[in-house]
Amino acid sequence: MNKAIKFQHEVIRPVLEKMHASNLAAEELLLGTAVQESLNFKYRRQMGNGPARSYFQMEPATHDDIWNNYLKYNARRAALVTSFLSSPDADKHDELENNDQYATAMARVHYMRVSEALPKQGDIEGQANYWKQYYNTPLGKGKPSEYIEKWHHYVLGSED
């Protein structure tokens, strides 16, 4: 089993199931996001000493915005996300970088804030465009073509 599929089965799927947010379209989008952002699970910290953390390369400012402007107003969802912390008083930024379950939950919540429906399962081009628009943002350096290329190489291929 390649690294990407292993991460999907061992981390993404169980997290989404515990969050009551499980579906294959969300799994694929999170997997594609992690593969694209971390170069197939190679980087937990942004290259060039940037602020982004975890395989999802979420910036602390984005993390904090999710807590301050979304989870703060959704106690049930906040409790689910908090349940992935290694301890109740854990440093959330450290957890973002080193706790794959917590980082996955935060990435899923990031996408939950988007009002547009997730692309359908198997629509990798749609997922790449969704990632670009709502995760990497139009100002980000990533390109949907890179996302698609990495999906084919690391997820569908056997590359580790």
C-alpha cells in the first residue's frame, strides 16, 4: 500500500468517521490536499521556513481564524476537533504540526466553512480547482495542474 493510500485509510477516514463527516469525496479532497501541500507527506513545515504546518500546510493564522470565527460558534464541532488533541491543554499549533489526526480535523473544518458543495468523488480536476480556490487561494503559488499531477503520481501510482 502506498504512503498516500495508507494515510487515507489510517488517518483521514477514521478522523472523518469520528467527526460524523465521512464521505469519499471529502476523503479524496483531504488526501489530494495533503499530497499536494506536503509533496507526498515529505514536509510538516513549510519549505523556506514559512509559517505553514502539518501535511496540510495550514498556517497558524488560518488555524486561529477557524477557531475564532467558526469553531467558537459551533460547540459540537469544536468538541469533536478538540477530541483529537493529545491532551486538553496541548499547544494547538504544535499539535497542528505533529498530530496528524488533529491536522486532518482542522483541514476538514477549513473546507466545511466553504458554502459551495464539495466536488463529487472521483472528480480530481474539480477537487484540484476547489483546493486552489478555497484552500491554496487564488493568491497562493499552487496550481490545479500540480495537484492533478501529484494525484496521478502518488495516489494512483505506486510512488512512495
